[in-house]
Amino acid sequence: MFKNFISTSITKPLSAQKSVRSFSTGSVLRQAAPASTYQHILTETRGKVALVTLNRPKALNALCNDLFVEVNDAMKNFDDDENIGAIVLTGSEKAFAAGADIKEMKDNNFVDTYKKDFLGHWAKISDVKKPIIAAVNGYALGGGCELAMSCDIIYAGEKAVFGQPEINLGIIPGAGGTQRLVRAVGKSRAMEMVLGGGANLTATEAQSLGLVSKVVPADQLIDEAVKTASKIASKSQASVQMGKELINKSFEVPLSAGLRWERAYFQALFGTADQKEGMGAFAEKRKPNFTNN
């Protein structure tokens, strides 16, 4: 029903059809893989929230290829799990992720990097439909900063540090550091960080510039992120996922196109049971019971 509506409303649909179809109660959903199957990450669920923890402490959670394969697998499983409404991605108290695994990539040449799609795994985080909160403690440098920016919301512990030091290695950021960073902190500060390689941001600075939403004591970070994720997971998931998609697309399409998409998605949601429940509950002064239909 929504597919036909949206297709006739806009000439070049994004992925609204898939977004709405994913809520069909008849779809077959994969459950998250058991934590024991992973070597470099830990996974758990807290109610309707999935928690994915990078777990290479001796390497400060350096982002090796195998770790990314595991992260993407866990994210895909949780994205397909109808019992999960939001995801929290975190690391250790010392390091969210101190960057890419330099030992793994130092001998790569142009052909290795280009032909083998060296950064292909990194892009998949952005394809997850459900909201992801990055809970950052300690270092988020290079690829670690880019990974955090690939998420939808960033919370930081008081001692978190964000930076893009790739220039010191004779390269530049390759997974969003020159694109997402400038959208968050502005051109001048992004230039300092990317070209200087040492103008790191403290958690407080990152918050003041808009890169980080909230700064909390390190020992409260996970609980605070899960609290927000739980709040998001309690909402109608069609509305949540459409809202996420439209906000992300606002960076990619002209304002006029974005407004057309927003209007079409808004109208489409009036065909859901959750819209009837939400507005009915408001009128009756009670808490809504969303069923994701």
C-alpha cells in the first residue's frame, strides 16, 4: 500500500518501500548470533536495546578487518531482529577505537586498497536502518572517530578524545573523516584536525561544536546511552526509521527534495496502526502501545 503511494508521490524513491515492508509480521527475521561466535566483539541485549562492544583491549580496539566483519554481522542481525529497536556501539573505558589497524594496512598498495574495496566494510554501518548510538570513552582517533560519526548519535565520557591524525601517516581519512567531520564541526576546525593531525577535540569541545550530543562521567556512559536507546526503541519503529532516513538524507539532497520526501513519509504513516494508536492515546491521555504495524 505504502509502496504505491510513495512511488506516485516522488519520482525517485530512496528506500521507503523497504522501510515500510520491513515491518511486515510475516517476514522471516534472523536472530543475533551468539556472543561466543565472535572473537573481537561482545554482544548483549538489554530489553529492546542491543549492545555491541569492541573487544580488542590490547590493541586499543584497533579496527582490523576481522573486527569489522563481526561488527557488520552483529549489526545486520540486530537490524533484522524485530525485538530490537535501537543499538548502542561502544568500546572500553580507555579506547572506543584508537584507529584502523596500521599493521594490517601498512603494506597495501593502490591496487590492494582500490580493487579489494579496502574500506567497503566501513560503509555498511551507515546502511543499518535502526538508530545507533556511539558511546565513546577514551580515544576515538582516525578510523575510531569515523566509526563514531557513522553512528546516528554520539555520547561521550568526560575523558573522551576525538581526532583525525591520518596526515601523520602520509594519508588522509578515508571513511568519512573529510566529509562527516566538516558537517559536524565546521570547515575551519575540520581543516585543523585533518591537515594538522594533532588538533584533537576533548569531549567538552566536541559537544560545544555539535559532534557529541551529551557528555557524562565515564562510569555512567553505557547506562546513559542505553537509557536513550530504550526510549527510542519504545516508539513506533516505522516512524523512527523514517525519521532517521530523512535526517541523513538532508545532507545529500536539496531542501526542496527533502521537504517533498518528508511530506510523503508523513502522509504514508497515516496508513499505519501505530499512527491511530499514538493519536488515540494522546486524545485519551494514556501511554501509547505501539505494535509496529
